Amino acid sequence: MCEDSIKIAFVIAYGNQYGLGHYVRMNTLADVFVKYNCICEFITDVNTDLGNYDIVIIDTYWVTDEFIANTNKFTVCYDDNALYCYSCDVLINANFYAEELNLRFGNKKPELLLGSKYALLRKQFQISEPISVKEKAEKIFVCFGGSDLRNFTPKIVETLKDYNLEIVLGAETQCDENIKLPFHKNPENIAEIMKKCDIAVTACGSMVYELASLGLPFIAVVQADNQQLVSEYIDKNNLGTICGDWNNFDSLQLKEEVELLIGNYERRVEEHNNLIKAVNKNGAELVAKGILEEYGKYCNSNT
């Protein structure tokens, strides 16, 4: 598809103060573009000169409506919560709730790639089969993303220390010394660790889509304002259990929710079935093809 080595700039937020979801999902998309012989480069400074690129893909909260409208390139935006007025060529929002948002557009309406049909799942989740739900649940997966912005993992581990836990710390997580049980740090294949477990405790970030692809029932804590919409959708559509947020976390409530989920086989089966229907494992391929198709139209209209 990229016969002329199209150059793509990914303008992203990156670092432990942002969470790693932006980087992970854009890296997943870049992997597909590379397969089509595109050249992909990541940029964290929005002041970088974009003149040498053919396509600019923006996935950061640190831009403005004006920046999006004035890249002077074929522009793709990844949106989470209808943050901007999108004068771009393609708009992606792969969240469950995407089609419920009141999106705003500028001087042109972009091609819309909306909903978890377009989920940008890492390769290991694209190729993994869903778990088999066991009648007796025994093991709990615990992970709060690549950076654990609010240092939740030690609280969760302390609360659930009497259970059989598989604990994962992300690459940017800084709480190693506070975890008194064995844990995995930035494992190469986190999907295989998830598949050893019967339920999960996590944040309402991008990891819920990975858990959904495996059909692994979960309990989630809202860790940031931008996770509120996904938490509401999960709760409303019986995809998992929401156990408060960072302002009102209650360890007793978490233990109670864990006991209820572990002890209810029928509920775990129902949530498992709902989850695997909610996410498309081939979303990254669909997004890349959609962008390249629109880019082809753009090129043809400017010749």
C-alpha cells in the first residue's frame, strides 16, 4: 500500500506523567504501517517541524484546535473525550462509547473511525485466544497500566495479599520497593500472564480493552478524569465492575467485590461473553487501511 515509502509522524504524549496508553496504541498502529513499508517516526515535541512528513497522526492532549487545523499535512487525530474541534482528515476514537460523544468539526468533517471495532490491540492480544472460564476461580491479575499514575498497585496488593495474585508493574511504574510479593516488571508477553488468571483488578484505561479481548472478567478503579466515560459504559453494559475512583477508593469494598466475582461462576461467564463481543481484535489493521485509503483520495484530489 505504501509503495512510495510514505513518511508518518506520530505526535504523542509520552512519559510517566501521561500514562503509556498513547504510546502503546500508536506503536501498535505503527507496526501495521511498517508492514506496508511506511516509515514511522515518533515525536513528543509539538513544535517539531512536520514538513518532511506525508501523514501526521496526533495522539496527545497537549495540542490546540489551531495546531490540528494548521499542520498543512494529511492529518489524523486520535480522540478520547471530544476534546477538540477536529479540522482533520481522519478522526479515530476506538473507545466503547465513541459514538455517543458530541464531536466538533472545523472547516472539514473528517472520515470517522469510531468504536471498539477499531481498538488498537497489541499483537500479542490480536493472536491470543480468549480464556476458558473455570468454575472455581483462584488467581487474580493485578496491573494498573504502564505507569500507575496514582501509585495504586501497592494499595491493591496490600488489600488482596491473602489471594493468589499475578502482579504486573509497567515499564514506568515507580513503586517496586513498596510491593512485598513477587511481581513481573514490564513483561514481554503480558497476555500470557493474564490468561493464567480468572479475574483482574485494574484501572479504567486502555488495559480494559486488552482484558476484553481475552474475555477476562475484571474489577476496575477510575484512575483519572479521562477514564470516567469508559467506566460509565462498562457499568451500564455489564462488561465489568467499577469500584470507585482515586478520590474515594475503599479497600473493604474492593475485597467484597472480589469475593462476589470469584464466587459467582454464572456472572463471570456472562461478563466473559459480553467482553469478547465488545472488542474487535483486528482493529489496528482496519484503522491503518482506513487511513491509507483516505490518504490515497487526498493525494488524488491534490494532483
